[in-house]
Amino acid sequence: MSTLPSRRSFIGHAAAGFSTLALSRLAQAQPAAEPSLRFAPIEHAVTEAASIEVNARQIPNFEPRDRSRTRFGSLQYRSGLVLTSPSRGFGGLSGLRLDTRGERFLAISDQGAWFTGSIRYAGGKMVGLDDVEAAPMLNAEGRPITEKRLWYDTESLARDGNLVYVGLERVNQIMRFDFSKGGTRARGEVLPTPPAVRKLPTNKGLEGMVVVPKGQPLAGTLIAFSERGLDADGNLVAFLIGGPTPGEFRVRRTDKFDISDAALLPSGELVILERKFSWFTGINIRIRAIPLKSIAPNALVDGPALFNADLGHEVDNMEGIDAHVTAEGETVLTLVSDDNFSMLQRTLLLQFTLVE
């Protein structure tokens, strides 16, 4: 989601009511505000393909107040990075997909840009990024999608081999790119979607997508989750696009959490990344597991929480999640945050091992 220009000034006025430390952590982790539709040029748009410099600072402990703790729910903290770049277009990361080794990555910003590169490891811990390139997403005419009004809030990312799907939240559309035709220089096409997708709330639309691979229930289906599209009972609306049984289903919404991304584990289980924010409780992050076999048209699905975190931990506006399996057979979850291009927030890359 994109943030209002007035957000920073609002934080400044709020400072009088908070301690310096509390406000700092609260401001770092704020999710985006509810913006009005804007028609000005995209401030941080990437206009051409280029290599960029990305610097990384390691995060040794996920919970600074207890540095001996490494276990958080069903996850074991592995490592983390704070990412910065002199490139004006770097930031706003809202989706992430890794290769099977957890090294090469494809990421998107919420201002219509691709980022590719490699995660560098030492002793199983992330230590930096290499060979990072940025490129604008292109439409069917070969022009940056950001040249068209409102076609910039790119919030969800799914990959099926060379086919890459991107959800645009402002216009409630999905674009498909064939990376066999130029990689990030490929031209996108608008994917036909159910009419209900177009009716999702502005800025609360498609926030997470996964493609179900062969050999799994719903193989060939693009599963798309809305951030906060609600049904009459207050549950989150999601879609099965293509595949053997297209349709809609619901995810039970609890404790006012919204969906920010999803990933499919090698076991076939689905994990959804969730967040909520208020000025009273700050940022809260949660990961839930949803059995893939429970998903079907008209179903209401639910699952246990694997992980919870708040401002007492090294979190920010976490918007992306993916999974891979190491050579040792460990399932690793990688999370990335959207800094909203704000000086008060951070781009974090975090990794955890699934231990249960």
C-alpha cells in the first residue's frame, strides 16, 4: 500500500505523547495509511533497467530485549538484514519470490518496479545482496506501467516457472509476464479475472498470490488473497483463478489482521503473512498455516498461528513471504518489509527455519 504524504508530519505531532524509543520503533514499523487516489507522477518509479548498489547491515538478534532467544512460535530465527541503497527507486518492496536454493530472488516494489539479484550467505546466515538490478514493469506496448494513471500499486507477486503474475491493488487487476521473452524486460498482459476482483475496496485489494504446482490439490490454480476485502460476515475474500475449480472462498479473519502475502510450502501447506496496526498497539505480525486441501469454492478456511511478533521484535511493515528448502532439508521462510520510501521505516529481509 502507498502512504499519504502527510504521514511523516502526523508522526511528528504524535511524538509528544510517546517516549523517544517507543515512537522510534512504532514509526519504523508503521504500515501504509489510507491514501486518496493520486494522479501526480510516481515519485520513486524506476524508469530504466540498471544495476544498483544495495548495502546490508546484519540483524544478529530478532528480539533485542532478550538476545539469547531464537525460538518464536514454530519458527527459529536464522538471520536478518537491514537493506539500504543510494538508488532513489529502491524500496517499497511488497512481494518476493526465491529460487529453490533460496539464493536468486525476484522482488517487486509497490511503484511498478522489478528487482532481481542474489542473497549472499556465510555459515547459513544472510550477509548481503549481490548483482542487484532494477527495471520498470512494462505494459503490452513496452512502456512502464506507471505511465498510466493508478497503474502502479503493485502489491502481490506469484511465479510459475517463466510465467510471473503481479496484482495491482489500485485498479484491481492482474498482469501476467512471460519471462522467457526478456526476463524483467518482458511485456505484461492483463489477465482476465472474476468480476468480484474488480469490486474489491480501493487499496485493500489483491495483496498475496500463489500458483499451485503440479502434483498438489488445485494444481494450475492462481490463488489470490485480498488484503481486506470482506464478506457479509467479516471474513477475508480470496479467489481461485483458473485451474480445475475456479471460484471464491473465504479466510476467517481474526483479531483484525489483514493479509499481506502468502507462500506455498514444499509440504503443500499454505502460509499467509498477516499484519495489523494501530497507534495504541503498534505493529503486529502473524503467520498462519492453511491446509491447501481445505481450499475449495465457497469454503471458509482457517488455520493455526505459527508465529507472532510486535514492536518488541525486529519487524517493520512486513509485506512479502516465500519459502525454500535448504540442502540439509530445512524449510526456511523469508520475509521482506515495505518501507513506504519513508526515512522512518526500514527495508528488512528476515529468515526463519520452520521447526514444527
